[in-house]
Amino acid sequence: MIYRALVFGSVLVTAGCMGDSVGDIDYSVEGTASLHIAPDGSAVRSTPHGAQTVVLASSTMTDLRSKITAAEFPALKPVYTCDGEFCTELSAGKFVATVQLDGASYVTAADRRILLGYEDGAPPSLVVAIGAIDAIMNNSDWH
């Protein structure tokens, strides 16, 4: 299987094809926070205010693995960047994700406007996968 790396402005994600074993997931939003999710669902979110932990429900992990697999990261273009008229002013907040698949790491990054759907370019399945990771970082019961 051939793997490719993707860069979304500042988002790093790693993923693969159907049937791949999803391992560690690392995610960051430029200048604000980072997230590490282990295969067992234990997660650590780091912010300028410190680190917080949570154990994700198995249903959340199953859903996340499914979305990462569906994004077919190895088949994606290496970079998704915003090149529209408003990109310079409005693309702050870049995302980076790294995912382990069958022991190999895959990286993806994207500009915020691409992931929010303001600019065309990223496949919908990739936007969904990044959205699921971002939702965990922002909506889980951190302590």
C-alpha cells in the first residue's frame, strides 16, 4: 500500500484505506491547542493553560476510526491550501493531524477556510474526519 502525506495549512492528520488498523491520532490547531488520542480511547488535550484528560466512549472511537478510514488519506493530494480572494485575512487557525495506520504515520494539514467549506478543494470525507477530531477536542468531558 502506498501512503501520502497531506498538509492543511496547519492541520496534521494520518489515515488510510478500509480495513487499516487505526492507532494513535495527534491533532493540533495552530497556536491554540493539541490533542493526542490513543487506540484505547484515552486522550490528552494540551492548551496554554495546561493538560486535561478524558477516556472516550468505545462508540466514539468506532465512529472516529470509521471516519478516518473513509477519508482514504493515502489517495488524497499532499496539500490543501486556501487560494481564494479572502484567504489571507481569514485563514487563521490552521489544522494539523497525524494518524497511525498499520504502524505507519500519515500527516495531513489544511487551511481553516478549506475545512470550514468556504473554499473548495478538500474532499468531503476529509472534512468530516477532521471535524470529528476537532469535535472531540472541543466537546469532550475534559478533566
